[in-house]
Amino acid sequence: MGAKFRSSLLSARDLLATAWPIVLIVCIGFVVAYQFVEPAPPRTLRISTGGESGAYYAFAKRYAAILQKSGVTLEVKTSAGSLENLERLKKGEVEVAFVQGGVKPAEPNEDDPELKSLGSMYYEPVWVFYQGERTYSRLSELAGKRIAVGAEGSGVRGLALQLLEANDVPLDKRHLLPLSGLDAAEELQQGRVDAAFIIAAPEAPVVQVLVRSPGVRVMSFSQADAYTRRFPFLTKVIMPHGVVDLVRDIPPRDTKLLAATANLVVNERIHPALVSLLLQAATEVHGKSGAFQRTGDFPAYLDTSFELDDDARRYLKSGPPFLQRYLPFWAAVLVDRMFVLLLPLIALLVPLMRIAPAVYTWRIRSKIFRLYGELKFLENEVRQDYAPARHAEFFGRLDHIEESANNRNVPLAFTDLVYTLREHINLVRRQLLRMEQEQLAAEQPLQAQEKSAS
């Protein structure tokens, strides 16, 4: 029982001696692989929208409800518009923001984070509402009129001024009023302004109010195709006859509109996993058919003012990541992070585990082979340099090798090596005895001759 226990201890010691280099290599691989593992995504995300009465805010609230199901809280922050949203992104106050198509970012500073697009979410028609019996189809006809062009810092104002300037409409502050949204709608209904620029989705409350207001019309752009050539970020869209209200026949005819796009823009600090989650929410909200789009038209990369994020590019091309299609969000994130760690570890472990048995066997055999080396050296010395005077020395060295073999601790599975070595030691011992006898036999006639002579 004691011998078996000692053998087990010896086997365990040899196993540990064999395993520690493998464990060390795997640990080094783990440390190296960990450098490439993305940290876990945060559970809170901030988005900058627009006013509470705008479509950006309404859509962000819908995103928040969808993301909450995956355990991510979306904080919705109101703003004055796209320009303020961009400033918040640069300052790191938010990770994602709605930005109206055509809004040009200011020249970046070296310290500004890089901004990327997640794509366009939907068309934002440029609605030009006006009062009166006369029908307008060109912006140049609004020269000298009181026009609500949007609040300072809003995307509406920036685009409205671009379009009016292209039509040689004077940009004087007396006629261009900083009104937007429902405020602009109220002023138009009361007749205190003659026209109002509104950039919003058809579902926006301000649009729904104005298209149904008596005496208020929407401009049908007769030069819509020309605008799309001059301003590549604009698209010509048609609001079909009666699409707003079939019973009241609103609009009374097909209406040509210009449309920018509402884009999601992020800064470089956003976690890649949240990009996919955001786009899944955007697809659920904006992927259905509408007044100006067909099912599946959005999200899409239409406005190239910002470079498309790499993760967004993969999503728009192939859909959600494989794991997120079949696993809950946090489970997919965990598996994805672990995969980055496990892949190099498996790549190391498989070959190491294949060579481990051979290394272990070599370690055990080397204990015996070292004694074989001594035995072979002794045998060669006996054959080449045997002398009776060294007979005791040779036997002493042979006994020492045998004692070392008997005391060599090897696992039970390898004891056959010890017995084989002892047989070979006895073989050399017999050889020494034979050489001793031959030497004695050769010396006897000589001794007899010496006695005769004396």
C-alpha cells in the first residue's frame, strides 16, 4: 500500500513538472488575448434629440422602450437641434445623436472625438407651409415674405437658409424669423408669418396640425429634380394624393417635396455591441413602410456627411451579429467576449496537450536513460582498457549504477524500464566475471612455468 502511494505521489510530481510549462504558456496566451477583449458594454446610453414636440424625441423614446428590454437604459436629452447635438457628441456629453441630413459639422479640433454615422433612419421632408389663395411652387416666390426658418442652432434653420440663398431670397432678419415647430405653426395659423419651413417626419405633430389647418397649403416643388442635383443630401419624394386623409382628400393632389434624412451619429466612445443593439431598435421603428418609403428601405447609408461606422456597415450588409440573433443581448455579449479569449487558448492547448504525453514519457524515461549512458560508458571502458588492477573499480562502479537504478523513483507504469536496466547491468557484470576468469586462466600456465624453472 505504501509503495503504491509513493508511486502515485511520484506520478503526480512528474505530471506537475510536465504541466507547469504548459500552464505558463497558456497563462501568457490568456494575458495576450485579454488585451484584445472589448470591455463589457455600459448599461446606460445617452442620446441627444431635439425638442419634446419633435419627431427625434418621439423616436428616441421608442428606442428607449426597445433597449430597456435588453437591459440597456437610454437617456433621452432634448436640445435645440442638430448643431447642438453635434457639439454634445464632440464634448462627450452623449454617445449618440440625431443629426439632420445636410448639416455640416464644424471643423474638428485635434482633441475632438471622431464622429461616425450609423446610417439614415428615415426621410425628413422639407415642408414649406404658407397662407393665402395663391399657389407657390418655387422658393424665389417667397422673397419679401415673413418666413419662419427655425431656431438658432437648429438643422431646419441651416437648411432653410441654404435653400433661400440659392434662390436669391434676401437673408435679412426682418423677414426671417427664428421660429420652429409648433410655435411656427401657431404663428402661421394666426397670419403673423406668411410661410414656415418645417423639417419633420409626416407623423410629427406639427406636420399633422398644419396639413389639416384651413387655409394652410404645402408647397409642391416644381424644381425638385434641380435641387437634388445642387444638394446631393436631398432626395425628391412624392406625397401621394389623399395619403394624409382619404376622406378629406388631403393632399388634394400629388405633392413634390424635398427630403433630407434623419441620421444617427455616434462618437468613437460608443461600445460596438451597442451599435448593433441601436440599429436593431432603429430597424424595428423605421423599417416599416410609410408615406415616403417601402418596407426595408431604412436604415440605410444615404447621407455621406459622416463616414459610416464599421460595425454599422456590417449590420447594414448582413444584419445583426450571429449570436445576437439567437441569444439574449447580454448572453451574446458574454459569449462573444469569451470567444475572443478561448480561441487563442484552444489554439495553444490543442497542440500542447498533444505533445504533453510525449513530454511526460520523455521525462520518466530520461531518468533511466541517464543510467544507461553511464552503463554504456563503463562497458566501453571495460572492453578497451580492462586490467586486473582495475577489476574492483569496475565492479564498484557497476554496483553504484545498480544501486542508483534500484533507488530511481519511477511510476509503476514505467517499472519495466528499471527491470530491463538491471538485466543489462547483470549482463555487463557477467562480462566482467568472464574477463576475470579468462585473465586467471591465462595467468596459470605462466605461474606453472615459473615454478618449473625455479
